[in-house]
Amino acid sequence: MTAPFDVAIIGAGPAGMAAAVMARKQGLSCVVFDEAGRPGGQIYRAVTERPERDRQDILGPDYYAGLDLVEAFQRSGAEHRAGTMVWSIAEGEIHWRSRSGSGVTFARRIVAAAGAMERPFPLRGWTLPGVMTAGAAQILLKSAGLVEDDIVFVGCGPLLYLVAAQYCRAGHPPRLVIETTPRRNLGAALPHLPRALLAARYLFKGLGLIRELRAAGVRIERGVEQVELEGEDAIRGVRWRSGGRWQRADTGRVALHQGVVPNVNLAMALRCRHLWDERQRCWRPALDEWNRSSQPWLWIAGDEAGIAGAVSARLSGAIAALDIARDLGAIDERERNRAGTPLRAALGRDRAVRPFLETLYRPSDVFVVPQADDVIICRCEEVTRGEIERVVKEGAAGPNQAKGFLRCGMGPCQGRMCGHTVTETMSALSGKGQEEIGYFRQRMPIKPITTGEIAASAPFDGAGA
């Protein structure tokens, strides 16, 4: 058997790359598993492509700020396994699959940095062709330079405005932005504003995005209370209700967004302790101040640990790697604290804006929990809100009982697209808190894989990954 790596990192986004760079600085051997072909994760996707002037103008300086991190990662000496999907983890073992085969890699410590995913936005018509997420619209722009003409953006959160503004810079302003943030949220967020000024650049950036949309003549509908998407074989239009009045617009493309949530399936499958974060309306892992989870050999960094953005992700990855170096004896506690103190101080400053943003853009109950019985919640198994209500009335206490009745959460996405919605819906229908309702019980494998690929997995690290 080949000698184990000191640390294995799952994900090559800002947190994973920063963790690898720091681990190598402390003399640790390091391997990074990355499903993509190039490092960067979702937020820095394709950042290493030649930065033509128009591309820089469209995607902005925050996107290209990731280029220095990617270059530092590539120089670090960490082993980067691109195009490699991790499908199972146990203490000291990472089972993976790539185009060249499958195998097992051994590591003394593991960092999970799988990032975030967009919160599901279940409403009537959301499964129609032509409907995507705002994040998917941005991926098309980053990776292929593609934009959708005459698109309507619907939802809430900073990413909604960022992608809409990037479309304007690309010469394809959205037809309409439908803002679903409840009006009352601003009053609730104002007490957090003084602390948010410690990271005022985020506030100025947000205001600047709104100014861009206005300058491009993009219509913004605010205070929207209900939304419906129309069409039979494809999206044909969008209806919305605001101030007691319904309005409508024709469109063949809609991008939905109401914030992002941690991608928790990996940590859930490892039986890490999780908490319900009421302000972010999502599950997040319970971690110590150095990002160590309830599994002593696993650290969780970046947005998988709780949504805080790219800068915080980089800092949290470096902090986790420092603690691993201390845990493995490469440095002592005093050295860890000396190197970690400025990183943790910077992390606190960067996260200062989060309470304000999370309160301001907290999604409305009517969009997190579907209101109509025919709205599909589990897209894989086509389970509706009405079916969830039926099994709650029949005594299902949580998502795992609902899964037994309805198969929700048993499709290819393994509950990623419906898990939070099922928790929120069952909570609303039963009157129980989300933490009491719980989440789907996750098990390995955490990604779809064939039995043949499982059987073919080598008992030790294979070549060619």
C-alpha cells in the first residue's frame, strides 16, 4: 500500500485551494479531489482562461481576484486530481472515480470543502424547460460566454443582482427582475447595519449592482408576494402578485434564486453533528473555532461550513489547514495560534456583514414552503406538496418517514434538491421546529455510482487519477 497523504481535501474551490496552499507551507503532503477539470470551484470557474478585456469587464474584479489563489495552488506542490468524483469517505479512506478508473486513497486527515448549492425555489412551473437557477445562468456565462436573451430573474439575494448586472455588461440586459424579498426584512436588518459597516465594501458593491441595472433600464419589481410560471411544454410567461395586484410578462427564459445553502450531504453521511441555522434557513455542521467537526479526523471549510462568501472561504480553508498541521505535530499550538490569529481576525471582519445580509434577504415562507398542492417538491421522484401533507397527516414524523412512503429524496440527486424543502414543509405542516423534524438520513455512496465501479475499486491508491 502506498504511504497515506497527510491531508486529503474534497473540493478545489477557494476553501479547498487555500487549505492546500497552507498545508503545503507547513510541510504536509496533500491531495485535492476536484470534480471539475480545472481548479476554481463554482465561484472561480474557468478563471484561468485568458482574461480578455470584455470578459474582465463582464465578470468583474472579485471574480479575477481568485486568479492569484489558483496560481498559488498550482505552485504549491499539492497533488490535484481533476475530473475525480469522491463517492465515499471513511476515516482515513477516500473512495473515488475518474475517467481512468476508480480506487481508494488513504489520508491521515480530511478537509471537506464541497461548497454550497442554490436553495430550491419550488413553485408552480419551476420544472418547465427554460427555467434554470441564477447560478446556472452564471455558469453558462463564465464557462462558455453564453447568455440567455430576454431572461427574467426571480427571487432574492445578492447573487440575483450580480448575475443580472453581469448580463447587462454582456450586452443582454434582463427583461425584468422580480424581487421576492419581504418588505419587512429591511426593518429587521437595520439593527445589524452598524456592524455590517466593518465590511462596507459588500454594501457598496450591492448598491452599485442596483445602480447598474437601473442605468441599463432594467425594470425591478419589489415586494412581490406570489409568483407563478406559466407554460405546458416549456416556460411561456411569469405572473406575480404585488400590492394586491397580479401582473404578467411573456418570457421563454426564467432564472430563479433565493440564496444558497451549504452542501451538507457529505458531512451528514459521515454522521457529523449539524445545527439548524434559523437566520440562514439551512442546516450547517457544528464546528469548533478551527473548523474541526464532531468527527475528530474531519475539518469542514468554506461555504459547506456555513454561507459566508469567497473571501471567508479562503480564510477558513487556511485556518483548518493550520489546525491540521498542529494536530499532526508539524507545528505546535503556539505556532498555530500565532499564524492563525490574523486569519481569524480577518475572518471576523469579513463575516461582519453576514447578519445584515442574512436578515435582509431571508426568503419568505411562501417561497420556501410551496403553497399549492400540485407543486413538485422532489423533482427526481415527482413528489408534490400535497403528497407531503398527506403523509404528515398519516403520522410521518420527518423526512425519513416521508421517504419510506413516497421515495422523496431517493432519486439521482439524493435529496440535494428537495431536502431543505421537505424539512421546511413538514415543519410548517406539523408545527414542529426544523431541528425536531430533521433531515434525510444520508449514507454512502454520496454520489451515484454503479455496482461495477464499486467492485472495481482498488484496495489501495491507484495510478492515473
